[in-house]
Amino acid sequence: MAQMLGPDVPFTVIAASEASSLSMSKTEALTQAFRQSIGIRIKEKTELVEGEVVEIQTDQSLTGATKTGKLTIKTTDMETI
């Protein structure tokens, strides 16, 4: 079955004896199988922009857990307009 789905589909084989094992619950066995099957692919795209930094702003959330920022640059493309 995994071959029919193809190499891009995450697939984990689990036997009934693994799911009904006495050492862990059925829910836990299935949860572990799901976690093994989750496939995450990260694609990275980069773009190089050259210019002069005009402004830098940083903001922090109220809880302090996340930080965001804004960077403003002036490029040679902007100067020609």
C-alpha cells in the first residue's frame, strides 16, 4: 500500500499486536504511529536586497514570548523612481 501511495506520502505500518500491547494503551500506540507518519517539509526561499538601512523598529508582545520587527531600507531601485 505504501508503494501505491508513492514516496511523498508519509506512511507507517503498525501491527494489531502493537496497538493491543499491554505495556501501553491503544490510544498511546496510535498516537505514536501518527507522530511517526507526520511528514514536515520546510522549503526556504531567499531574496538578496542591497540598500541603505533607513529605519529599524522592534516590537515585543505583552507576554514577552514573541518579538517582531520591521526593517526599512532604501535601494537603488527606489532612487531611480
